Amino acid sequence: MIPTLAFDIETIPDLAGLRLLHGLSADLADQDVVDMAYQKRRQSHGNDFLPLHLQRVIAISCALREGDQFTVWSLGKPEDSEATLVQRFFDGVEKYLPQLVSWNGGGFDLPVLHYRALVHGIVASRYWELGDDDREFKWNNYISRYHTRHLDLMDLLALYQPRASVALDELAKLCGFPGKLGMDGSQVWSTWRDGGLPQIRAYCETDAVNTFLMYLRFQRLRGVLTPAAYADEIALVRATLARTPGAHWQEFVAAWPT
């Protein structure tokens, strides 16, 4: 069975990049740099969501279904550099060639990883294979929007229409899953600034699990999983999380209706 890897990333403003591109002094406080960038973005776009190439990756979390096991973790250690985290993600793709699953991964997570990989000089040859060296990838690769080695559930379920897209949190809760608990993406910068990277990694992990649970629901919709097989998969995830250390998993399981 091909491993299935649901993933999610969390980012903060790229302070070094913002200083470089805007000619800002190293003495300028980090918050002042971010406030300046947000103000410019609001003036030009009406919101403070920074462009993808100026998003610095601080967490990548994975929910992996392989063999008879389900596991969830965040790549690397909290002190690891962005380059290390991004390289580890692409190294995993290189080694295992998993089925990648995301929620808005085509619109955010993967483009961010592409740009940051370029910035850091990272190698990801198998991920970028389009069939020149392996013809199998000509018909199904990680890059094409309409191929399935990477399955962006949000994009597919909306039939590739941005106006039809919905938030993972809301749809997960409608399907009976916990959804987001205690944090959302708008709080990541302030949490990181205040030394809360462990909480961000925990939040990212729960998003990866919510994404995987939605993938199981999708496989049930497609008829790939029978009702019994779907129930077994859900039971495996629930049982795994119940015995996995971490207060966020206790909260997640407690918020998950039986």
C-alpha cells in the first residue's frame, strides 16, 4: 500500500527577507518590521496576508498512514532552521513517494515550500519529476493540479473554483471531527514572538490530523473505503492519538464525539 501523508505548515513573516527587500536596518525591532510589512500589504491588497515568498516556515507536521500504523509528528526539532525543516520534508517525499494530502496545499503550503526551497538551495529532484526520467510521473506527478500524487482536498472538493472553497475547521466539525482547538493561523506570529513554538507545532499537528480525517471521509465518499473499512481507519486514528503523549492530543480526543 502506498503511504498516505497528510501535511500542514505554519509560517511567520520572513524578517530577514523583509529587511533585505525594504532596506531596513538590523536595529529596527522585529515587530516594527512586521507592522511595516502589514501596513504596506493592507494599502496594496486590503489585507495583511504577506506574499508567499515572504512566509518563513517554522513548523511542518505530518500524519502518516503506512502499513498497519498511523503516526503523527512535526519534522525536526524546535531549534532546527527553516532550511532543515524544508529539506526534511522533500527528503521524505524522495524516499517514500507518498500520496500527499493537504487542505489548500496547492494554494499555500506547497508554493511556500517551493519558494523557501529556492531561497535555501534545497534539492528535491523526485518531487519535481514530471516524466522525463520516469514516465510514470508524466501521467501522475506532484506538480500538476489535476494529478493525484498531491491531493489538495479543498481545491478538488470546490471543483477548482476559489469561490466554492471552505475552511477546514468548519467542514471538519460538520463531519464530526474536532477541527481547530484554541488557535488559528492569525495567532501564529504573536505566539511565536512570545516563545510559543511548541504550541504552534502542536496546533500544526492537529491540523494535519484533521486533514487526514477529511481524506478518510473523502475516500468513503468515493467508495474506496467500505463503511466497515472507514470505521476501522477512524478507530485506528482515535486509538493512536489516545495513547500519544501531549496535552493537545488529550484535548483533541476529548473534543471528538464518539
